[in-house]
Amino acid sequence: MQNQLLSKVPSVDKVLRDEGCQRLLERHGLKLVTSVIRTTLATIRSNLAGTATELPDMQGVITLVAEGLNSQLEASLLPVFNLTGTVLHTNLGRAGLPAEALNAIITTAAGASNLEFDLATGDRGDRDNHIEALLCELTGAESATVVNNNAAAVLLVLNTLALNQEVPVSRGELVEIGGSFRVPDIMARAGCRLVEVGTTNRTHRKDYSNAISDKTALLMKVHTSNYAIKGFTTSVADTELAEIARQHQIPFVTDLGSGTLIDLRKFELPFEPTAGETIENGADLVTFSGDKLLGGPQAGIIAGRQDLIARIKANPMKRALRVDKMTISALYEVLKLYLDPDRLTERLPTLRLLTRTVEEIDALAARVHPAVVAAVGAIAEVSIVDCQSQIGSGSLPLDLLASKAIGLRPAAKKGDGVALERMSNAFRSLPIPVIGRINAGSLIFDLRCLEDEEGFTGQLSELKTADVL
Ligand SMILES: *Cc1c(COP(=O)(O)O)cnc(C)c1O
């Protein structure tokens, strides 16, 4: 019986010649359609060799081919609603860019630009030239350069200034950031030897002094980013580390991690040392991310002493870690916004979201609540609840921002966990996936980062909640 069916599976040619296939050929071309027909027919054959007892007719085959084409052409990287409550969420792409930066990317990416071309002389130029002056103005540094991300910045600094030499770092600062950035590993890959100083909770001035030998290349301080050591603690101030480094005629380098260009207390946000004051306190170089608190594109910024930056730029690794023209044009526009700090919270999405007041978020919650009730009221209890947002990306790990969320508690028959998982899966399956978090038996959508209200409520009618209860 199945053998008989197997012999009736149409040939690739026959499917291609079918009337119903012509529309697919016009849209997708011969090569792709032929390949999808092949895999579709192979699946049909293997199903028949297994448990399948029916052969789809030609119409059915064409439908399967159309579905195969759609799933093959569906983009994998999609915009989502980040309602996790973590503003700078590394897994969700960190900072969103302001309109100025998006427009600059489009203009620059479309064609040729003077990326490495000096328009005044007609000679070869340096891609850093487009942003260096602005970076220097905003940080007080003599010189600056930009690479792919902050991990690359740290790697490049160490490889340039400390190859085959020693770098003392406090045991309290041997951080791991989000999986793969671990200070000891980066040191090893940069070709230098980590010398651990002090203890996890206390590192003193003399610990550094004792660790310095004629093999020491530089002193390094690493922002602890995603954790804090509390209680009986001591660390050595930047100004003192700078002094020790100066006495031994070695550079003092600070990895700021998130890094910020302005005092965030101005916006009633928690304190974070700025790149400018770190340099003023004696750091010879600072490194920080472009897409954390700065609110720009993925990039790693290195700013500080001109002679050190010149050596870094001359390292062949700089070529391997360089940023492209889209990043440079976007970063330039974001940095430009910092020249007018008074308007920054309106214009820079990251700061706009971080400074949203709880009253504003509460009003937003009241506006979207009815649409969520209409969509899931039958399967869950929907309420507006207090919650706390995090800044994220290792920025200010202990500081939480008061916020409001829509909380969904399943009217579960299935056991809470299963119903919650299915409900969050339904929201993740929407055309613009909605990502929340599960907390104490509820699915929580922190509304701090919701700006496109209509985009959010408009798609809720498409929620597939049939299997939740
Ligand atoms: C985030 C972070 C990094 C890595 O920065 P990326 O831009 O993600 O590469 C390095 N050091 C510290 C202290 C950080 O917080």
C-alpha cells in the first residue's frame, strides 16, 4: 500500500510545471523553488516510509512548498517589545538608537563616504577622525579611538601596552560579564600575565605597591559592573592608584564597563563615575561600551593619553577590531546629543526610558490595561502592579527604579507553571514578540520600555491562548 503511494509521489519537474507553482516561481525564482520542492518531496517520501498513509494531492504539495518557502525566508532577527524591566538588556540588543543616528546610518550605508579619506588634501584619512574630537571634548581626553565593543577595547589596550608583561588587578575586580567576558581570560588572550592583588573584599595601597616589579606594564582597575561587594571592604581610590602608577612610571588604565559621559544624578539616577572625572582623577586611559549607558551603537571607546592611543592605533589588532562606517556615523550623532545635556532625556532613548517617572508609567498602564483584559481576561486575572526596573548590562546592579507593570495570573487548571509558560510563549509568538518575566506565579510586563502603545495593543487580538488552560 505505502509502496504504491511512494511510486505516486510526483517528480520535481512535474511540480515545477504545475499551474499552482507559477506564482511561487515568479516570486522566488527557479533555484530556491526547486530546492524547496526537493526537500518537500523528500519529507513526503520519508513520511510515507514511516507512518503516513496518505499522499497529498498536487494542490497539497504546492501548499507545503509555499509554507517551506515562507519559513525559509522568514527573518530570524526581529524587533521585540522589551517588557522585562531591564532597560539595557544584552540579550535584547541593549540601547535603541535616536532618530538622528538611524538617519545617519541610512545615509552613510547607502554608498560611498569619506570614511578614510581626507577631503581637504585628497589623501588617505583615519576613520577615527570623524569622532575623536567630539570624544575628547566630552571626556577631556587628549585622544581617543573606537573599536567593536568594550571587550575588544580592553583586549586591545592590554595587548598593546602589556604584551608579555604583568598587570596587577585587585581580586575584588576579577569580574565575569554576561557569560564570556572574564578579566583573567581576556588577560591571557591579550598575552599578558594577571597578578592578583589583595583579597576579594579588601585591597590596600600597599598590595599594589608590593605587586609592582620591573615586569609590570600597567595598573588596571575594572568596574565591578554586575555585582557589589558590601560590608567589610576597602579598595584603593583612583587618585591613589594614579599616584602609584606615576611613581613607577607605568600607565593607569580603568575599564569603566558601562561608562557614562554625564553625571546621572542630574536626572535623579544613581551615581556612576563619568569618563571625564575618571580621567581627571588620573586615569591615563579609560575604556567603556557604546551601547550601555551611553545609549549608542555597539562599540568600545578608548580615551586618554595621546602617546598611548597612538601606540594602540598602531597595533595590527586594531585593524581586526575596528568599527564600520555605520557605527561611526551612529556614534557621532549620539555623541552630538551630549553637547546639549538639557535635552538629552527627550532625545536619547536610553535616558528617556531610564528617567520615565512611575506616574507616567502608571498612566500608560491604565491606558493599555483594557486591551490586555480584552485579550486574556478569560484565561488570566489582569492587574496593574508595582514593580522595579533595572538599568541592566552590568550598570549599577543594585539600583532599582520604581515602575509599573501589567501582571497576568493564570486562572489555571493546568498547574500554575505550565499555564504561565504557555501564556508567556503565546506572547512571544506574536508578530512583534512580547518579552516579559515570570515572578511569583505571574507573568509580569514592566511597561517602562513600552513606547509604541498601539503596536502593542493592536496585535493582542492575534494571541493564541487556546491551550493555556
Ligand atoms: C560590559 C562590560 C564589558 C564588556 O563590554 P562590551 O561592550 O559588552 O564588550 C567589559 N568590562 C566591563 C567592566 C563591563 O561592564
